[in-house]
Amino acid sequence: MKKNINNTDFLAAIGRIKVNGTIFLSRQVPLSLENMEIVSKDISEQIEQIFKNTQNLLESMEYSLKDIVKVSIYMKNMNDFIKVKKVYRKYLENINPARTLLEVSHLPKNSKIMMDLVAAK
């Protein structure tokens, strides 16, 4: 059964869909929940914010970061990969989901990073 996820407590996304026990989250960008602005120009702080927002969103649906099975990362500069990998490992090292990493020319609100995630139970 397909269900749109509408949770006004968290950032809007192009897609938040739940199909059976699988949640698809798209366009997770590093916005602060307080002012809806990019948290920092530093990519480490940006990916940290994405994980915090994602964790809060998943927990609101009785899921957790441990349920993530697929991550797609979109970065403006592949030279930032070492910084991104360090924060990524902090949150997902023991989970080890499938991962795609792409360099792109532009992202929403001029962020340096964006993620799509899939979580399943």
C-alpha cells in the first residue's frame, strides 16, 4: 500500500512515500528547522544537519537510521568526499547501506550536498 507522508513538523521534501514497510525520502538538504536556511557553508556541518533532520523524521515514523538500506548522495564538489565520508561513517558505519555518490553542478538553496534515502523494516 502506497502512502504519502505529510509531517508538518519536518522539512518538506519532493517525495516522502511509504510503500508497505519501505520509506523513500528524497531531496534531504541541510536546512535548519528554526529558520529554513542552509545551516553553514561547511560541508561537514551540512551533512551533519541532513542526518539530524533525517533521524528526527524517521523517528517520528517509528523508524531509525538503522533502518536505512540505500543512500544517494549528491555533492557539488567531489573533493569534499573525505569530509563527507567522516560524518557519514559517524551515522552509518555499522549499518553499511548501499550507497551512490554523484557530483552535480547545482543543488537546492545552493547547498553543497543533498541526499535521498530509503529505509525499510
